[in-house]
Amino acid sequence: MLSKAIICSLLLCLLSGSTLAVPVAGLVPSASIIAPEPSFADNPAWPEAGEFSWEWPVPGFQYLSASFADPYYLTHTGIDIVGRSAGLILGAPIYAVDSGEVIFAGWSPSSGYCAIVETDTEISGHRVITRYMHMSALALTSRDFGTRIDTWRILGYVGSTGNSSGPHLHLDVNARDIHGALPQRHAIDPMLFFAHLYVPMQP
Ligand SMILES: [Zn+2]
């Protein structure tokens, strides 16, 4: 089934660390597969569900094929957004979930066409950064680096570029300590910012 076949690797695209989402061949989800427990290493400043209400990036496509820390994957530090049926979401516009500043728009082998926006959302001294991956095409260019955008700005279009086996939007959210000497990344479940929406798993 496509929803579980979507191989979404996070890797690179500028800020990323070494996270890699790999389906576990031959295994079904079980308690024996231990997903990492993403958390702020030294600052448990997770947002309360409902504390922030971001806009959904692909209106009309409110299903997930993979959730944050999905046990099917060894690590998955974001959400995979799809339509109710496979393929329907291909080419859908991807909108900025929050206002902020464009810090990257380009290509990486694993993320495909990818945009990174540092949002205006801040949590306990952490900047909140959003990454949109696997686009079929970008609406932003390198000229947009460093520019401010509003919520609902079109960033690109849903695709399956990079390490992906079907059309979907991989969205991940990372907090970066703005006070530390080195920027530390902490993955946050994106759904904490969409608690006001009903987003079931793809049937
Ligand atoms: Zn993903």
C-alpha cells in the first residue's frame, strides 16, 4: 500500500542532521521497533497542543501516510501529508504554515526540491524552523533567501522528488536554540501546531 511504501528520507537540505527515514523491510510495526523519543535535550519546552494554530500547508489534503516517529520507520522526524487516495495530491500548491523568513529553497538528492522557512513562532528561546520536502517544483528561488514571507505564501508544489516513492509533502519542524553558540536542532511533532485540525491517517 502506497501509504506505507512512501520512503521519505529526511537528510540534508541545509540544516538537517543525519536523520534518515527507512522502512524496515520485512517487518510489521511492532513494539520491537523502538522509535527514538524526540525531545529537547535539555529544555523540555514542547508546545502545548493548541498553543499554536498554524495553517494547513496543502488544503484539501488532510491525511497522513506517516506520522512523527512513525514506528514503521526507524526514524521519521516529520509528517507525510497525502490525499485520501494515492497520487491525488500531486501538483497541489504548498502554502507557508506561518509567516517567517526564507532560509533555503533548492535541491538536495534526498529531499528533492525543498524549502526551509524560519517561522515567526518562537518557543522558550527557540526559533521554529519548517522544512517542506519532495516538491515537484519550487515557487521560491534563491533570490528569496533572506526575505520575509507571509502565511499562505506559495512555496512550491507537491511532488515525489528526492528519496520518495510517491507524491506527498514531508513537513518537519525543528526548534533551534537562538542563544547557544552552536545551533542545536530539536525535532518537534508538527501536529502539535495543527491540533485545531482533524487529520487522520490515510485510509
Ligand atoms: Zn516524511
